[in-house]
Amino acid sequence: MADIHQITITLDMKEHVARSQEVLKELQRRVSELSPRVSEEDALRILLLDMTFDYLKAKSQAQERTE
């Protein structure tokens, strides 16, 4: 028989919540700029590509600053 002990994990999610809200606001801003006639599939593709390229650019710039 195994002896099982209770484990308590406490997570401070304040930083993650704030970052999630920033991402949501940015998504809402970008969606509002899309044409109402764009299909849902195209809108998702546009958002994914734009945000991915923005992320890669920001990551590259951050790496250049640390070098």
C-alpha cells in the first residue's frame, strides 16, 4: 500500500490574466479592422498569420537587444 500525501499548489495568475486581456484587446482591435464580408475561415487565417509574424518580429528584435 502506497503512502499518499496531500500536495497544495498555489498559482499567482495576476500576470497571466493581464497578459490574456492584452491579447484579447489586440484580437478585438484587429477583428474590427477586417472587412465584414471576409469569411470566418479567411479572418482566422489573416489573424493567425498577422499575429504570428508580429510575434516573430518582436522576438527577433528582443534577441537583437540582448546580444
